[in-house]
Amino acid sequence: MLEVSGLRAGYGPVEVLRGLDMAVSGGEIVAVLGANGVGKTTLNKVLSGVLPATAGAIRFDGSAITGASPDAIVSAGLIHVPEGRKIFPNMSVRENLELGSYRRGKPRRRANLERVFETFPRLRERIRQFAGTLSGGEQQMLAIGRGMMAEPRLLILDEPSLGLSPLLVEEMFALIRRLNADGLPILLVEQNVVQSLEIASRAFILENGIFAMHGAAADMRDDPELRRVYLGL
């Protein structure tokens, strides 16, 4: 579904991504893991067309999207749920969700809205409530639901567990697993190494703009170097 080769990008003279190669196949959860400031959000911005690549290539479902506009990338079905939720606080839950289908999925908006409410019953209960008055967990549900309204063919989740309580983190990872079980490929970009490796099929560890480690998630969970450096074990 997604192929990245030799990807480089940055801000002005500062290069953040220094030649990344990765792929996401249909039906997979692929995790990109790393601490703050290593380039995870920059990678997502480049994949979404918000930030231009300075070198390398990106292909989505066989078509080149390097340099494509964000709206063209959304129209193709590559949907990014950004870090920090980025909801519209002074709009209702329903209005936020409907905006998710502005570029893609508009003809099936009503059916998609019902699907979101089946996935997140709490959003149905708060359908007329201003989004800014929701709890942190509910806002994250809204952000993911808005992404689902665009009928994603691949969903990028940027730090979906950030700022959530331990119980809500468990719920969020269970939700990601369910979405994937329904056939949705997911690129999960997270700091939460332990739980991401539990649900991912493959993982990449991003360090200083390069992938320092990558492989099957099950193998990486048992890797002594990863456990020492990232888990403190």
C-alpha cells in the first residue's frame, strides 16, 4: 500500500529525515517508534503532503505521490490523524465528523457517520456537544472518527495515546487492533514502544532521522538491545 525509498526532508537548512526506506502492506499494522524530536511527525507531514520531500520517493497503492498536494493525497485514501487531535473546538461533534468527508467519502456520509457512532458510542451521546468540551479520550475518538469519515485505504495515526490515562491507552490500542481486524492497514507512529509492539506486525525504530532498527514486531519485543535502550530492562 505504501512504499517509501530514500526519503529526505527537513526545515530550511536543517535536515530531519536522512534517507528512510519503509513499506506498509495491506492488512498490516506497522509501527514507527521513537522519542520526541527524532522525526516522527516530520515523516507524517511528508507522507501527507504538508511538508515537501527534498529527496526520495513515496508511492501509494502503486502510484507516485511524491510532491502531490495534501488534498490529492486525501482523495487517494491516505488519511492522517495528526498528533494533538487538531479538532475544531467551537464546532459540534457532528460538524467535526462531517468535515472529515469534505474531500473523500461525501456520497456515503450518512452511512459512514453511523459506522463511526457504532465504533464510538460516546460520540453519538455527544453529537451536539462542542468538541472543545470533550475529555481528552473523547477528543481522540473524535479525531480518529473524523479520519474514518474519509474512508481511509491506509490510516496514519500520530501519537494516538498521547496524554491519555493508562486505562484509555489500553482502550485506544484495543480500538486500533479492531480497526485493523476489519481490514484497515495502519501506520502507527508512537512513543509507546511496549504496547505498539504488542499489536504491530512490523516496526521501525526512528533515531535522529534514520531507522536504527526494523523487523518483525515479535522479534523486536525480545531484542535485548531494544529492551535495554528503549525499555530500560
